Amino acid sequence: MDEKTATRVTFVSCVKTKSSTPELAEYLYISPWFRMAREWARRNSERWFILSAEYGLIEPGTLVKPYERTLNRMSTADRLAWSKRVIGQIDERRLEGTWAHVLAGESYRRFLMEALEVRFDWVTVPMEGLMMGQQLSWLKSDLGG
């Protein structure tokens, strides 16, 4: 991986609230948090991806079916296996660059951070430590709303 594919990449976790029909991944997740995180990613990155408990790393324009899986209910071993799958998908896409922003909870990022830190010069978790209501406020404020 000599050539960096993008200066800024954002990784956004999936959410529980989804459309009931197959949709492009960027529109499958319909919660207020996801809609604002999607907008934040669009504004702050050249590329962005969704961290899906079901599909791993997915591009926003990928057609996907609704699902009920969440990392929050998986065992540590299953979360580790999921993370290895995602890291493989990151490498398949040759994703590396200057900045990686991670908009995801601890379950989604725990086993990914070290791999991201190897592939990106800087890795940020802008809402780390914030509760859901605080994250919504942060996103709204940062988006100028």
C-alpha cells in the first residue's frame, strides 16, 4: 500500500432503526443520529463507509436488505471475527490516508482502531465518551444546525 487512496475517510456505524425494504446502504438506516452522521461524513471526507454488523464494511451506494444483527449483542470472539472481516475489506479497497474519522461506539471500533492507526496518519473518534443525546447535539452543532 504505497499510494494513499484518500486524504480523509469516515467510518459510520450502522444503527438499529432501518427501512423495512432493501435500500442503498446510505438510506437504509433512518435514525436521526445516522442521518446527521451521514451528512457529517459527506462534509468532512472524500470517502465514507458504513460499519455494518451484517455486511461488514459497505459503501453508501450498495443495495442492502434490512437485518437485525448488532455487535452490541455479539460475544467478544464474534466481534473480533467481525473486525478481522472489516480489516480485510479495508485492505481490499486499499483504504489508507491522512485522516480516518470513526463515528461508532466502542463495540464497533474496539478491534478496528489499531488497524486504522497503521493505515492512516491520524485517527479520530470525534464523539468518544458522549452519550447519545450529547452525540446528537454535537452533530447538530457541528453541522451548523
